[in-house]
Amino acid sequence: MSESTDDAELFTTAEDAARSLAFASVQSIYRYPVKGLTPERLELVELMAGKYFPGDRLFAIENGPSGFIPEAPAFQPKIKFLMLMRNERLAALEARFDDATAELVIRLDGSEVARGKLDTPEGREAIEAFFQRYSRYELRGAPRVLAAPPEFRFVDTTEGYVSLINLASCRALGDIIGQPVDPLRFRGNLYLDGMEPWEEFDLVGHTIEVGSHVRLKITQRIFRCAATNVDPVTAKRDMDVPGTLMRTFGHTDCGIFAEIEQGGLIADGDSVRITL
């Protein structure tokens, strides 16, 4: 390699560094294969431009007829599914989904209570039979496992490609409430540390870089509902998070959504930079 080529590469690297400023790091990464069920922590994830977060909200448990049509998938309000806003007992379940086998295993108090391959009618029926028993007093009709068609996910908003949570905001909210607020109440994909409380809102409209290659365009703040009132460990509805936010700040927002402009790998500890 010639000296001029080396100099050009060094200049490009220095120029790129000058156009970005590190302000946070990725503290943890999560996905939620089944809407309303257990978060699964990831050490590494590969994002693809224009796509949803991998393995996220692939399935939902329909709470009676929802009108969802797999051949013409369209956004459906969360109320049409079993979800934490109304069904806090879901948080007591420990669910694990295996990508390779499409098998979902559900445990309660350490014991297995349901198992089924979600790519087979028999497997879906096994999971549905469990929720018919477990959620019988909260059902508006027969529960049904829905699978997201390609290019669709059971997210709460049409903008919900990737969700980011500022851990400093969670800590500040805990100070206001008077007890720690578990960040998993917000069911985000990327949990960031190193920012000031609520600084994430200033990122809306900007593009951030994560790790070596990933670029995320921050699109909007995340409106919060009563699902955040549920403790993800005890399954108790023990806080009023939206109410506290509204009384304190005049809004119920916590966290931000992003679209994937450039894909790549993200790992725990990766730096987060804002492009200048």
C-alpha cells in the first residue's frame, strides 16, 4: 500500500471522528419475541437497514377476534392482544423462544407450564390452551397465536422499528417516585448509559452511530401507557409511571424510537455517537 493511500485512509478516519461525538454507550440489548411476554437479553445483534429489530415482536396472543389478516397485515391497537397494560399476570411468566426450532417454552414459578412449536398448528394450540386457562378471566374470546408475516411486527406504533431507553432517565424517574424504577418496565431494545436524564429527547430528528457501522435515525419520543406500572419481576401493578410523568413534566414520554439507516453489528459496551 502506498504512502499516499495510507495518508488518505488516516485522513478519512480523522475526518469521520471529527464529525461525530461519543455521548453514551450500549449497556444492554433486549428483544421480545412474543408481545407482552419475557424480554430476552442479547450480547450481540445484527441490524439491517430499513428493517425491524431482529426477533422482536414476532408473535402476539390475540385476545378474541382482532381482525388481523396475515395476507394483508396492518397495525392493530395493543388492546386487541394479551399485553401488560391490561394483563399484568403475563409478567409472572418466564418465556423463552428458540429461533432454530420455533419452540416457545413457558414457565411459572420455576415449573414448565406450556411448550409448543409456533410454526406448527399443534404447537400453537398447546400455547393457546395454556392461555385459555391462565388468562380465562381476562379473555374476550378464544386466545390465538398470531405470527407476523415478513416485513411486519406486532409493535405498538408504526414507527417502532428500534426503541432506545436512557438509563439516566429511569434513575431520575425513580428519584421522583421515591423508589428505583426497573428499566425493563419500558421494554426497550437498546438501553443506553452515559447521558443526562431526558437528554434522549434532544436526539429526535438526528442520526446517531452505534458501534462501528450502525446508523440510527431518531424519529420520535415514546408515549407510555399503564404497562409501565407493572413490576417485571413481581408482576404487581405498583407504580403510576405515566401519571408521574404527566404531573412532573406535562407529558407521558420515556424513551425514543429509531429507524435503521445503516445496518451492522451492535454489542454490549459499544459507543454511541451523534453525527455533527
